[in-house]
Amino acid sequence: MASPSASAHIAQESDPIIAPGHSLGSVTEKISSVVLTKEFRPGWLAGFALCAGLVMVLAISIGWLLIRGVGIWGVNIPVGWGFAIINFVWWIGIGHAGTLISAILLLLNQEWRTSINRFAEAMTIFAVMCAGMFPLLHVGRPWFAYWMLPHPNTYALWQQFRSPLQWDVFAVSTYATVSMLFWYVGLIPDLATLRDRAKNVFAKYIFAFLSLGWRGSSRHWFRYETAYLLLAGLSTPLVVSVHTVVSFDFAVGIIPGWHATIFPPYFVAGAIYSGFAMVLTLAIPIRKFFKMEDLITSRHLDNMAKVMLATGLIVGYGYFMEAFMAWYSGNDYERYLLFKNRMQGPYSPFYWALIFCNVIAIQALWSKKVRRSPVALFILSIIVNIGMWLERFVIVVTSLHADFLPSSWGMYYPTIWDVALYLGTIGFFLMMMFLFVRFVPMISIFEVRMLLEQKKEKEAAS
Amino acid sequence: MTNTEIKSLFGIMAEFKDAASLAEATKRAYAMGYRQMDAYTPYPVEDVIHALGLRRNEIPFIVFLGGCLGAIVGFSMCYYFQVIDYPLVAGGKPLNSWPMYIPITFELTVLFAALSAVFGMLALNGFPSPYHPVFNCPHFERASQDRFFLCIEATDPLFDLEKTKQFLLSLKPVEVCEVAR
């Protein structure tokens, strides 16, 4: 009979990060062949067409918005921040998982991140693009959006640098820039691989151009690795700061339900939570469709589900502390908002739905069976995405629609254009993902090679 | 061998099957006294980097400078706009309400540091480089896939076409090729 340690070793081996039997050549072949083919699969084309259709909806709703102004939306006094801010926070939160996977897990030496970091980073960039659209459109006259950036002007005016909204401009634009740099730097060696493998002359030229002439020199790798590690180190506090600043947009205001010190950590945890949900939503169909199960294994799903559960519990703690502090503060407005309005008021179904999605449903993740089942995880990830959207809806709308003066209370109802714009950004996001998985190596090839080699060394040592 | 032949030669390249034999070969070449050489690998191989005698690089210092510059730009921008050029009291706070300037200072620190990491790395590596002689070697396209290469360059003082070639052949490579410029 095998000793306990030996059986544990076998269990570890049956649960690998990369399925056995792969070599440097075979992983290169497997990942790059998705890009280097002339074929467009019918499933890809159908999905792409559907998303492109939603992008048309986006174009129409932006066009009509520019013609008629923000009056076509449901926002008005007292609820001046409607779908635009809800969706902005939702999208930017989704982006955070990509940075977490690529930067924080790299620093923590979590080697399982390797096969999911590339598309998680792509997801970050596309999510930030979607997020950025909302404040730009919400300003009403987007062609004056550059007024948010400091520039010399004939009015001799400057922005108000004490305002969290101004901090947001810097935080989000820095985040978008650094995410793109990080992604591109990670891509350079893989683009060189594609250049060297491409048969099509046109493709070869494009990849040669984009890979900047990368030749895998050890002197280059040496600087490259230092720069990559430093970028990871810089992205880590950056990602925390971005959602902290987003939460300041609320917490610095004196509106009941917003003015709470729990907001920054609770927002950051919520961002990572929703981001991991979105990574799962994307990874599960992608690995199935492109047959990447031997690189994105059930171990990856399991680990992501664990992160989702942990951050979900932090979010649940946030909800509890919000309620506790509202009660403990003894402030009438806070107490009214939390217990009378949010929990029992006109929007209470949304509140209880969010509690169901973000606190109750995810308890299923304690079970290993659920964490290993792609179908169950996919459904749960959708529930979490919905739950996190509801959370932002509840925070924005319930606090604004009934504040200090009952005479100024009102209700908020989104219009068809609010919904169309939101669906349009989902279409845009998915369309970009479709383009990404087809034209860019969706898994970091050189990092998988490194992982393979480390595995070989470990085996040789044991 | 004539002078023009040497001038038209970039170096001699040996091809290896795995990282371990490349690391071993690089160590031996370094011990022989060769310095003008480089290894080409499909992923960063630490042993090879060490064997080439690379210990420290300039990137951390550049990033530090970039970060410092970002911090100075960020804070002085806020200070100049809010205290000197357009003093506007908001919420009864002092003009130089410095804690409110920290978020932007922080963001610009990260932005400048990240930009200097990326562009510093690309510039020191000489990118973009549209042409490089090593690509003249047959099979070199496998350096980005599954093969490992060591190139001793003609500029090395110890370089001698025959001797260097013999030395590389003694390392049991898959193949040795002369790299035209």
C-alpha cells in the first residue's frame, strides 16, 4: 500500500497545471496554430456577428445621445448618477482581475496564473475601454472631454485637484496606459514566435513589425525580466489605488450610504470578485471551444473559484459592516437609508437579489465538486456578474433617490437608451474578445515554455 | 583568411537542443575568455544569463528616476495650479491642502515609472531593430520556439574563425553555422 505522502504526490500529479505529454514545440504549435490559420470557424463567425450587431446598437445609442443630449437617459434630479456611473464602476471593477492575475499572482509566484494571464489582461483592457465610454458620454458634450485634463486655456482656469472626480481622470487613464504597456510587453516574445512561424507573407510582416525585431537574446531577456517584474510591482498598488479612488467618488460625498470608511477596501474586494467572475465566464467557453483544457485545467478553475469565494466573503463582510455602522452611528439618515429604504423601500427587491447573488449563491463554492464543474461555475459566475451590477445599482440609486429632504425625493427609471448603451458595451467587449482570441496568442507561449521547463527540472530532481 | 571575410562575418553560432547544454556551453565559452557573445533562447534561462556574466542591469535605476520625476511633476502640478496660478478656496480648506494632492501624485509616479520601465528596456535593448545578422543563420527561427543558440561574435578579441569553430564543435552542438553580417 502506498504511503500517505506518496498518494498525495500522485494526487498532485493527476491535477497538473499543464496536462502531461507537452514539449516546447507542442505548446508553441498548439497556441500559435489558433492564430496562424486561414480558417474562420463557423462558431467564431456567428458569435462575432452577434457581438458586432450589438456594437451597432452601441453606435446608434451613442449617435442619438450626441444628437439629443443626456435627456434621453433616465437621469434627472434627484438621481443625477444613473446607469452611466453604475456601468462605469461595474466595468472598471471587472478589469481589476486581469491586473491581479498578471501582476499580484506573478509577484506571489503563483505559477498557475501563466495560462490565464494573457486573456485576463486583454479582458482588463477591453473592460477599461467600456468603462471609459460612460463618463465621457455622461459629460454631455464628449468633444469637450479634454477639459478634464489640465491644459493651458484662454479662460485661465485649472481643474479642481481636490476633487475625487479629478483624481479619477488620472487614476483611470494611468490604469489604462499601464495595463496596455504590460500587455504589450508580455506579447513581444510571442509575436516574435508568430513572426517565425507565419507562412503568409503579409502576416509575417505584421508580426515582424509588432515584435520590434525580438530575437530572444539573453542580454535582452535579462532586462526584459527586470522590467516585467517592476511593471508587476507597479501595477499592484496601482490596481488597488484605482478602485480606491473610484470609491472616493462616493465616500467623500456626505450622502447617506456613501459616506463610509469601509468603501475603499470593500470596493477593491468587490472589483476583484467581479473580475474573477468575468474571467471564469470567458475562460470556460474559450477552453472548451479551442480545446485548451490541457492548458487551462480544472485546477485553474478551482483556484479562480477559491479567489472568488474569498473576495466574495470580504464583500459580504462589507455589506454587513455597512448595515452595522448605519445602526451603530445612531444617525437617523443612515439608519433610515439602510433599514427602511434599501431593505424595505421601492428598490428593496434589487437589494435582496444582490444579497442572494453575492452572499448566498457563492456559498456553493465551498464544495470542491462545484469548483471543479465548468457548468456550475459558469452559471455561478454569471450570477456574480449580475450581483455586482445590482450592488452598484443599489449604492447609486437608493442613496440618491431619497436623501435628507422628503420633499425632494423621487424615483429613477432607466430608459430604453440606458439599456441599449449598456448592452452595446457588452457587445463591444465581447467583440473585442472574439478578435483577441483569433488574432493574438491567447495564452502566453513563452511563459508556458518556462513552466514546462521548471516542471521537467522538478521531475529530474525528484 | 582575408580581412574582408572577417569583416563580412558577424560571428559563429552553435545550435543546442536544450537549455542545460546551452548553459554548459556558455559557461565553457566564458571560461575560455570569450566575452563578445550572446545566447538566444525561446524563454529566459537564468543559468545562461548568469553564465554570460550578467549580474545587474540599469532598469531598476531608470525606473526609480522615472518614479521620482513623476512624483515631482504630479505634486508640483497640483501645487502650482491650486496655490499659485488659480487659488480657489474649496470647502474652507487651506490652499495647499496637500493630502488631497497625493492621489494624483501617486498616479503620476506609477505612470512615469511604468513608462520608463518599458521604454528604458526597449531603448537599451536597441528596439525596434528591423535587421539583425543572427537571422541569417538557418534554423534561427527556432530560437523563438524550441531551440537554443550561442553566438560568439567576430568582434571578440579572441575570435579566430578556425579555432572558435573548433571550440564550438567540441561542445557537441546540433549544428554550427557562420553568421553573415
